[in-house]
Amino acid sequence: MTPVAHPDSADHAAPPTDAIACLVGIAPWKRRRMRTMLRNSHGPAFAADPARAVALARARGGAIGCWATRTPPGLERAARDAGIPVWWIEDGFLRSAGLGAALVQPCSVTLDRQRPHYDPGGASDLEDMLQSAEFDPETLERAAELIALLRSARLTKYNLAGAPVDLPHGRRIVLVLGQVEQDHSVLRGGAGVNGMIDLLARARAAEPDAFLVYKPHPDIASGLRSGGQGEREALAFADLVAPDADLIDLLDRADAVHVLTSLAGFEALVRGRRVVVHGQPFYAGWGLTEDRAPIARRTRRRSLCELVAAALIVYPIYASARSGERCSVETLANELAGHEKARGPAPLRAMAGRLAGWFGTAAAVARRGVRTG
């Protein structure tokens, strides 16, 4: 694999972090990294409550940056009454070698002046970019090189190690990717799908003859977060439940991938897979996915290079996995490419054992004529 080098200062339209006066909703273990990634003339400072955040932002003459899923009650109203903008912070799409739920520091974040990218209730900065922006040839060439790097280095958001999985030859393979049902992306972008079992049922109805593989979300597989209501019934629809399988191996074998709002749908697009989207994530609606719940305002047709340029080059801010200092996406990708993949907080055997009990006894599995692995 040949590294792709770009000056760290050359990121097209990098977010203006000088506009952020203070940060709210940042977990203590992330604060040092966030201070480095969002460094500016303000600091920035941290606030624990809306009144303090508004006071700091007013005194420093800037915006409040808030981690979208940790918004203190009353913040939006207090900021609106004071005429202070709130910018929404979330993990970027090439994040780390390890899970955020396991307290692994983020190596990328996104800033959005309108709403979190996962909220389809209105346009975000990312959606507006995909709807109306024009990308110059150099940026599109850079995106094409980045796609090649992501593919060859087998990079994903979390870059977790996985086990090989035995899939049948001569069968159509359909991969269904699970999520944490309490996540805001599911709650806001689920488009009426009632959890992972409903997603599985819809995938099975669309693919009645396929060999259907269900991969639970890694936060659930690692035991860091609880599964959804009824998700233990996955084997009623799936031929194989594969909590510890390597995601890239599954994507490479899949003839189609069904998702609700999972970022793995975007990662599947990067790898040239057919992606069926049942929810409303940021990457749906641009002509690259088969959308079961289309968003009417998304009318622009985009190439994969344009989608990657927006989502991975322009929109996020990156930090080196080694130094923590600001860097380009290519610098981080090359670092992660040379990084041993994370194995999570629990050994895979123990993880598989917990999930075997969760999904049902071996006898019950045998009665259904399906496997876990």
C-alpha cells in the first residue's frame, strides 16, 4: 500500500473552529483531545450547564460547541434567548482503532452549525454541502485516492479486529448490520422501522432466498451497551448471527447490505456494495443507495467520490492517533493502516459466549436449523 500524503493544512474548507467560544457536554476523558482538536484563540473553555455556557460564549464573543448526544436540558433555549449560536459536535466517520464506548479517544469530530448529521428532521451542513456544493477536480482526485486507501488498508470507523467467518458458496449473501436502538441516529432517522428485529424482518422479506447474516453493533457485541428489545429473536430471520466476524470480510462477501442508519452502509458504498437503506442516514438520497424511506428535499445525484469528498475530506476535523495534533484525513488513515486493529475490552471467546446465551441455547438454534458464529 502506497501512503497518500497531503499537507495537514490543506484540507478544503476546514471548519472555522475560531467561532467556538466554549464546549458543553464533553465527557471528562475526551476534554484534552477536544481542546487540541478545536484549539483556537478562545481556548476553548468547558461549561457544565447552560447558564455558564451562555456567559462564557457572550464574554468571549463566540458560539457554544455541544456534543450532540449530551445536550444539557435548556441549552438550546438559553442560547437562542441570548442570541448565541450552538454548533453540534459528533464523532467523525474515520474515528479510531477502538470503540468510543470503551473510552478510546476520538481522532475525528464533525462540527455542524445547523443540526447533527444524523437528524433528518431538517438540513445539516453536510446535507447542504451534498445538495449544492461543487467540488474541484483536485478534491475529487483526492477523494478517489482516499477511497483506494480505505479499501486497501481495510479501514472502517472503529477498525476492530474480527474473526474469519465461514459463508456458503453458491448462495446469495445478504448482510444486515445492527445498531444500538437507543442511539439518536436510530431514534431520529429510523423512518418508522421498529428496531433491529423489524429491520431483519424487512430484509428477509426482500431477500427470501438469500443466506442472511446479521452482525450486531460492536458496542453490543462487546457488552458495553445493552441490546434492543426482542433482538434475541434475530435467528427467526437470520441464517447466521456473527457478532465477532470481521466486518470487511463480510462486506467483501456480501451481494447486498441492508442497514437502518448504520455508518457501515457508507463503508459498504466505499467498497462498491449494493446498499439498501431502510432509514434516513446522511449518505442516503444521493442516488448511490436503494432508499426505502427517501427524503424529498435531497434531489442532487452524487458520485461516490463526491460523497467521500464531503463526508471524509471537507466535513470532519482530524487528529493524529500518535500525537493528538490536528492532521489531514490521509495522515490519520495511514496511521490507522499501520495500527494493530483493536480487539475491544473483552476477549472474543467470552464475547461469543455471552452472545450465545443472549441469542438462545444451542438446542434452540439447532431446532431452527441455523447457526451462530
